[in-house]
Amino acid sequence: EADIYQTPRYLVIGTGKKITLECSQTMGHDKMYWYQQDPGMELHLIHYSYGVNSTEKGDLSSESTVSRIRTEHFPLTLESARPSHTSQYLCASSDRRGDEKLFFGSGTQLSVL
Amino acid sequence: AQSVSQHNHHVILSEAASLELGCNYSYGGTVNLFWYVQYPGQHLQLLLKYFSGDPLVKGIKGFEAEFIKSKFSFNLRKPSVQWSDTAEYFCAVSSYNTDKLIFGTGTRLQVFP
């Protein structure tokens, strides 16, 4: 079944560690997005991609980086995690052609101690 | 479990018509409520949000939404739509102290001149 997957669902890690949050979709969507959300608050776009080898920074400045080597895969990396990175990270995708409807992953809750 | 229902999947209107998009949620506690919009070719943007206070919330571009606690609803309204309002609209809910934002399935609005 076509879907969008994020792993891990929860991650607790110490300061200074390198982490990668995984996001994969099986819908063949060109566009993919990473959003950051603090508890109870609204989403902020931190990265997006319109296709392979295309990545752009979003509205909210983030120390994370992303890559898009394959259409279906859009991982987010933090080279050195800090407590200020503690947040919920949501991945989404949409089809470039016609329908712009967003499909969201289940999110990764990151806690940096 | 929390859930969000958007009953209108696809709405077609002529310019100057009035708009109301339904949003109902299921959660018994204190909630934060959001409406997001995604214009064709663009990423998701926040239209308006309700955290507390006046249940009638005004957002950007002439949109407003009313929180009716007894009906568990947060309907989006605009008195007179424009062609540029053509977009996908998402309702979202988060409880006051959790990390998760729950989205509705979205409503696609098409406005014809």
C-alpha cells in the first residue's frame, strides 16, 4: 500500500551525537517536505525538495541538513544534536502533477538530553 | 484517540460566493486548533490558529474560523472567495501538552472566475 514512513517514531539521544531521521514514500511523489513542530504549536517548514538532487531551506532556520538522492527517500541529518533540537519532526510528500494534496508521515519525536 | 474530520473533500465555488469548510475533532480535553492552506505549487502555510480566548479567530487573507466547544468544531469561513483562494485546506488539532499534531484529510477548494 502506498504510504509515507518515518523512522524512528521516538528518539532520545545525548548532546553532541549525530542523528539521521528517515523518511520514505512509496507514492512516487516528486515533492517532499520536513516540518518541525513544538508541543501543541503549529508546524514550521525547515526543508523541502522538488525532486532528486533538489533541496531548499524552508521558512524556519534549522541546523539540520537534508539530501534527496532517490525520489522515495528524504533523510534529515543533525551533525551534532543539542537540547534546543528537541522537537517533533514531520515529513510530508505531494505529487508535482495536478493534485497538491499533502500526505504526512507519523512523525519522529526527538529528545536531546 | 484524537481524530479530525473534514467532511467536504472537494468544494467548487464561483468568485464572490461565501465559503464554509467543516472541521470536527474528537478529544475531550483542552485543544489547540489550526487551519493550514497549500496553494498550487507551494508548501503548507498557516492560515489561522486558536489557542484560547475569543473563539472567533481571524486569519490572513480574510479568513476566519469559529471554535464551538460544544460541537467540537472549528469551521473555516470566508464571506467572499476569490480565484486566488483555490488551494487545499487542512484542519489540524493538537492537545495542549502533547507533541502530536493531527491533521484532517484536507478539502480541495476550486474557485472559478
